Amino acid sequence: MKAFPLFINVAERSLLVFGGGEEAAAKLRLLLKTEARVIAVAHHFEASVVGLDGVIRVRTNPLSFDLPANIAFAYAATGNEALDAQLAMRLRGAGILVCAADQPAVSDFSTPALVDRDPVIVAIGTEGTAPVLARRIKAQIEFLLEPSLGLIARVAAGLRRAVAETLPAGSARRDYWRHFFNGAREQRLTHAADLKALGQDLLSSLPAGAHPGTTTPERSGIGFIPAAGQLTIVGTGAGEVDLLAVAAHQALDRADVILTEPLVARSVVELARREAVIETHAPGATEVLLAHLQAGHLVTRLVSGSGSLAQTELTAVRAAGFTARLIPGMPSVEGALNRRPDARRATTPSARKAA
């Protein structure tokens, strides 16, 4: 990556836009969605900028404007490339991140296409190489994400303290939130009161007097307070991420611990959530597996190929009384096609006779 994606906290900070025309207005409309102090600087402001409520307009020479303190970043969007380049040099010299319109060589960042479900924000960037493609991808994601997603996230923030006081950190909380978010979206809840009721119902369904982290027979079917560690073995096939089963993606997302075999492709390991512990062990690491399971961890074991390399581990874990499942890996399409004629020949009478 040439550009690293990053969300910057701009609340109560200043954001500058140099320019007074439509190009500047487009940036200002976007920035007005934030909690920042938005300032426009230009010799003259056109109607598109004058009509924007909430913008602080300063009529002056942009090059001589006194830069305020605590600036998060700035745009140079005057419509004059030479002036924008000068402004970019001045701002960079002052240690301020700047984007000069259509001039990546003098810019510190580019503006991604945004799917806005505040506080849920999806940013799509192409490092400035294909903005039209980014907008196409944005349109696809807009279709997938319901408008109520931001409300769901805000209600979840209000429930966070109660969840922390009721459930232990780790898989119990993650499974609670998985049930909450899945339920909210599947039931198409669009009112805060209904979402809060769902969250409280999930918490109040804990058995009376149960200590967080324990499981009772009445509770075991719910699934978000596991009694003991669980193992999922994922065969990664030929190492192609797009050939992983949906269940394999889910296992990587849920895992507390990921034990990867040395030959597993890095692109597969990178699907793990950032909080997961990742260790590399050759096949046969039964003692390591059992130690994690005895500690109550949800473990995902990654092995190359179909998953047969972990058969010894699978057998040992089940013999120890732990729940374990195998998600077989898929071969590459090319590999499957190459093997298919051999498989057909082996089933013919002459082939069987020769064997």
C-alpha cells in the first residue's frame, strides 16, 4: 500500500478549505458532516459556498492567511493549480496534512468514496488511480448496508457499560454482540426503543444468579457464554482466499487464538481479527491446542490443503472431550480440472483391470 487508511478524530478541531467556488463547496459539504470547525478561505465566495450554513468564511489572500491552531487537515481547492500547489507547500511546511485538488504529487492524502452510516463509515480508496471505480464500489456497498446501521451502532454504544459489567471480556462479549447485531438487522429494527429492548432482553436472559462466564443447561443453547474451548480446523486448500468457505471466514472472525501451519498463505492469516493471538506451529501441535482449549479459548487451526494434515490433532481434541469441527479446504480451480481426467480414467473397466 502506498496510502494507509486511517480515520482521524476531528471533533473540536479546525478543517480548512482554500477556495470559494464549486470545487471548494464540494469539500465543504462533506466536512460539514463532521464535528469540526470548518473554515473556508478565499478572495471571493460564490453562491455555492455562501449558501452553506455552518461554514466560517474568511475573505483574504489565501497565501497570507494566519493559520489557526489545532488544524486536523486542509484542502487546497481554489481552481488554480499553481496557487493550490503553493498553498500545499505552505501547509506541508507548517506540518499540516493537505490535499491539493488533482495534484497527488504535492498532496498528503486523497479523499475516499464514503458510505455514511454515522458512526459507521465505510471508506473506499484507490490511491487516486481510479476514483470512478471507487464510486461504483460505493454504490454496491450502499445497497448492502441499511440506513438504520448508524442507529444500531449508537444504541450499542449505550449498552456497552451494562454488557461490560455483566459479561466477562473475550468470547462471551463478542458472542453477545454478534447476537445483538444479527438480531437487530434480521428483525429490521429501526427505532432506538426496540433496539434497546433487544439488548436488554439478551442480558436479562442470563439465568438468575449466574456468574458471568458460566454456562447452565438453560443457557447452553444460546451460545454466547461457552463452557469450554472449541476448535475449528480450516483447510485452506490452495491458499486462495476467495475459495475459503463462508464458515471458514466466520471461524477466523470468532477465534481468540489462531494456530497457523507454516505453509498457510499469509493472505488467509490476515483475515483474522486484530485482537486474535496468532501462533505458527507445524502439524501435530496437540499439546499447544489442548492448552488453549483448556483455557476456554475459541481456537481456529489453519492448515494447508484439505485439512487432513490436522487429523491427528482433531482426533486427540475430540478424545479429550472438546468440541471440534473440520472445514475442508478447496483446491484451486486449475488443480481440480487437472485431476478430473485422471479420476475419470481410474473408473473405467480397463483402468481398474490394469490396477
